[in-house]
Amino acid sequence: MTGYTVFRLIHSYWRWVVLACAIVVLVRSISGLTSRRGWTGGDARASRLFVIAVDVQLLLGLILYFVFSPFWNAMHGSFHAAMKDPITRFFGMEHGVAMLLALVAVHVGAVRARRATDAAAKHRALLITTVIFFALALVGMPWPWRPMGRPLFRLSL
């Protein structure tokens, strides 16, 4: 078992933790806005856990990409040739850019929620940035039905 295999497996399964955290934040934001509920410790905790989960996923992805992945070597070796291959382009460029922008959205939402003075503004900030996160993450994921697709759940190494 190689480092690439191990980190790809961990990175693949950790995405479900990230998505679960995102769903919790989304539901809490919607319910907070629609019920005009105040900002609670649970809301702050959910936002914090979401940020942590995304940061861990970024760290796993960076290790995977720069240390173990063949896509970094392909991009670094011949950028022009890598851009012509859709799978190399996706994993070497598109996936990383989409996910980095998704991470920025999560961090912006957490900061805006923390700085907002009223509960509605906090919930709205998290709702908007979590929807942006979902849009970027869903575009940047290698879904099984895409040409560069990966399985939803890896059953073997």
C-alpha cells in the first residue's frame, strides 16, 4: 500500500465528514432564519466544526497533491500537455481551484458570522457562504458519473 493510496482513501472518506458538517450548518442557518431564533452555542460550534473539517480536508489534499500525486508531476513537468488531458487538468488544476474557493467561502462565512451583531445576520452569512461552498464543492468533486470520476465509497485500496 503506497502513501498515495492511503492519503487518497483518507481524503475520499473525509469528504463525507465535510459534507455532513456543511449540511448541519445549512440546516441550522435556515432554521435560525425562518424561526427567527437567536444565535446559540450550537450554531457557533457547528460553524467551527465545519471550518475545522474543511481545513483538515485541505491539509490532506495538499499532502496528497504535492507529496504523492502523479498529477503534480504532470502539471509541473509539462503544463501545456497536462491541460490537454481532461483527467490531468481536472485533478491537477480544476479540483484544487474549486476546492480552494470553497474553503475561502467557508472561512469568509465563519468570520462574517462571528463579526455580525445580530443573530439574523449571523445565520444569513453562514447560509449564503454555505450555499456557495456547496456549489463550488459539487462542481469540483470527481463524481462517479464524470469522465474523471472516482467511487463514492472506496471498498478496496
